[in-house]
Amino acid sequence: MKRPKVLTAAAAGAVALSMGLSACGGGGDDDKGGGTEVSNAAVDKIHNPSDKKGGTLKMASSSDIDSMDPGNMYYAWANNFARLYSRMLLTYPAKPGPEGFKPVPDGAEAPGTPNADKTEWTYKLRPGLKYEDGTEIRAEDYKYAVARTFDRGVLANGPSYFSNLLDAEGYKGPYKNKNLDDFKGVTAPDDSTVVFHLKEPFAEFNELVTFSGQTTPMPQKKDKGARYGLHPFSSGPYKFESDYAPNKGGVLVRNDQWDQSTDPNRKQLLDRIEITAGMNADELDKQLMAGQIHVDLAGTGVQDNGRKTLLSSAEHRKNADNPYGGFSWYNPINTKVIPNVECRKAIVWATNRDALWRAYGGDVGGDLSTTIMPPSIEGREKGKDYYTKSEKGYTGDVAKAKEALTACGKPNGFETKMVYRSDRPKEKLVASAMQESLARAGIKLTVQGYPASTYTNTQFGSPSFNEKEGIGIGTYGWHADWPTGYGYLQALTDKDAIVESGNANPSELNDPTINKIWDDVVKVEDPAQRNKMYNQVDERMRELASVVPNVYAKSLLYRPANMTNVFFHAGYGMYNYSTLGLS
């Protein structure tokens, strides 16, 4: 596969700092208006609604999916895509605007009903649900789907909420213990009833179940462990035509056993969906705007070159949207690799925030952030800056950085490594700008890129890899698992969320203050009080200099004119994939 022609890391960073807008891709007057506004026709409303059937939808990504197994994925776009072939207990509705973030029934006929102390949650299944071979979906299949997530040696990529919250002490998963009766965290008293048993009360359990593809049903006899993701067993409107080929792609076709009357959140309009993995990011943008590709699966918007092409064309701007994505771009600092808080403060002080903002596209890429939680999170407070300023034009404070270096015993600076996703040009620009700005204070940063398909699992998402390679910082982005502080921050900051692969806490925070908040908050019934505690976590992680804030993301998205039922989905931070068609 051809690699894009790019500047060297040092050269790109130097250009980012010295030339600003033209080099880094964004933020100038041309992005603010003056004839470059995009239509936003698919924001807060459905664009080009249609029930026309037929056609082949072409989707592509610059890397590969973390897994096609709904129980072994974590990227937002993967969860969005998996709805094409998966029926979870609950899901997000196929609706634009804030309604898209509210749990609705999917495989279940209603949201879960808790017992008095919220330690048991019961779900009744919709009647008539079938797999692609016509067999009935049973409650035991949902139990098994959750049980298998307890073995991170086999399913390394997905979230760890169930293993942390369910009352299943000592259970190691069905690959080590095939007797499903030994799994007490979920019970199936009959074929249509699923009951979750929690260690502690948890008021947000329906939200957790809505987010997680880990409640996609699976008969135990169909499981192939880590290889299941090559050909998942469909319960949704489409099924795999043959095995998915990693780093190449695959094809979905109609599932004739899916019943539209049981599913208000999906449509089965297309004949085929073709997926191409590993396409060069700039080439993907070109094909997208030429109508040769319909969907960029990652859903985070066009790259720097694509942005310039899109905004310079009135025709392209008609087919573009620039919504706030509901997620943050930020750079976690590993507190194990760089344990001295003053050394971490030096990194934050030295960071050129303006260069990072421009790397993500300036005004069309988002707003400079203070908190890690974006404004879309329920009860989020603006907070205050720590060791930085969230102001346009702020290029860092080298003097303060050098003071912090003296305080940490490294007056002449130190060396560390930074990683980024190599198939994402914006992240390469971020790493380059970090390298250049930290060098002003004497901090030598070596940068290295890795594919997005493995980055959050076996590289930056692996504590042992970071320790072995001396990785002190990396690029990262996060969208809410569900729109509360728990759904946004717990996976990023709780010591109990740290896992060997697929770790979403790459700062490796293990702070007693934060840990106590997570232990206590699950027992709090008042949402306002929970929100207060979530804001305390956000503030504490910044006070510890465990992150460099970047931007509250906006995405410059392009949709070919012949794509139907297009709308930006708040629950996934991108276009909704479950109802797309072609005119």
C-alpha cells in the first residue's frame, strides 16, 4: 500500500509553528465565513429522506476496524457500523439531535427495570427475533455474550464495565470454564428474560447497556473466540457474505431473516455494503468527494488537504456538515513513565496550544478545550485551566515550563517518546507540533506512528508496551460511552479500568482521590450530586498534569449527493449508519 507523502516530523512541526494556518490546515478567515460556510443540512435533521431500495453502498477507512466482533470493539465508528448486523438489548434511536442520545429498546422490548436498590436489572426480549439462519434469539444468548467479555486474553479490545460492575467475582469467562451456569453476573430464568446482577447499585445501567455492543446476542456454539470477528453471526438487517479480510475489507448483504416490524432503528434498503480497509487517508477524501466512496467509516471528517478542497468548492460545501462531534481531542501523559508531576507540568506549560488547534483544522476543527469532558456532557462545568491557557493564539509558556523542569530535578530537560495514529495526518501534525514546542524548553520528544487498528489495543492502549518503549505521551480522542460524566471519564481515569490491552486510561491514573470518587459515585442517586463528583474527577486529572487538553472537536463531514437518510448522530459523533440508502 502506498504511503502518503508527508513532511518529516521535525520539519512538519517547524512549519506548524512558523507558518501557522497554511501549513497546519485551518483556522484562518476562510474557515470562519466569507462564502465558505457549509450547508449543515444533515445536522439536527434527516437529509434526503427516502425508502428507495437497491444499490451498493461503499464504505472505506484509512486503517482497519479494531474488530468486527461486537463484543471486542471500542471505537465509536465500530459500534455505529456493528448495528448493521447486530441487535443489542438497547440502542440509540435513529434520530437526529439530542433525541439520538436517549436509550431505546432494541432486542429488549423496553428499558431494563431495576429492583429497589438498583443492584438487579431485568430485560424482557422482543418476540420474533431471529438470527440469519432463522433460529430464535434466546435470553441465554445474551448471557453468553456478556460472559465472554470477562476473558480479556481472548477479547482484548472492548470496554470492561461488565467485569467491573457485575457480581461475578472470580469468573474468568467461558473459554476457561465452559459451564455457563457458573457465571452468576447474568441469569436467564426463561428464554425471554435477562437479569443482570450488580455488586453495587448503579443508576446509569440502562445507559451502559445502550452503549455496549457487548450485549449483542451470540449462541455459545457459534463462538470462535478471537476469530469470531472474521464472520459474526448476524441478528441485524445485513449479514456477511463471506469472511471479513483484515486490512482489506469485506461485504455485507441482505439478511432475509431480519424483520423490519421488530426494528424501528434500522432500515434494509441496500443490496450490498462494500468495505475497504487501509485506504490512504488523502485518497479516501478524494474518492469521497468524487462520489466513488460514500462513507468515511472513521467519521471524524476530512483531512487537511481534503478540507482545503472542500471549502474552496461551492458544490462540495452543499454536501458538507460541520457539527460539534461530542468528543475531545487531547494528549494523555503517562504517569508511570513520567511519574514526577512537575515534569508533566513542564510538558503542559511548553505545549503550543495554538499549533495543536490549527493541526485539527482551526475553527472548522473545534474549540480550544479547558476540560476533558466536552460541553455536550450532562452537568459538565467549564472549569479552569491548569498549566496552560485555552485561548486562541496561546503558544505556551516556556519560562514556566523551565521552572517546572527545575522543580522536577531536570533543569536541562529530559527525553521521552510520543505516539500517534500513523494513518491520521492530523495526528501526525499534532505530534510534530508537540515535538517542536517542547524542544523550546529542552524536552526532546521522539515521535512514532502506529496504525489506528492496533494503536488503542497493543501500542498506546497497552501499559506494558508503554513502559517497555518509554512512551510518555500520545494523541487520543474520546467520545462519551453515554452522555454523563461516568460514561465519559470512568474508563479514562479509574484504576479499575486499567487493562493490559485496549486500555482507555493511557495516563495510567491511579489517584486515591479519583478512585474514591468512582467507588462512591455508584451509590449516589441524585444526578446533580453525581455531576458534581464527575467535574471533580475532570479537574483532578488536569491538576495532576496527566493530560494536555486540545480541542472540543468539530468534524468537517462530506456526504455524496445520492446518499439518503443522512444525519449526524449525537450518540456516535458521526453520520448514522443504520438507515443509509442510495437514490
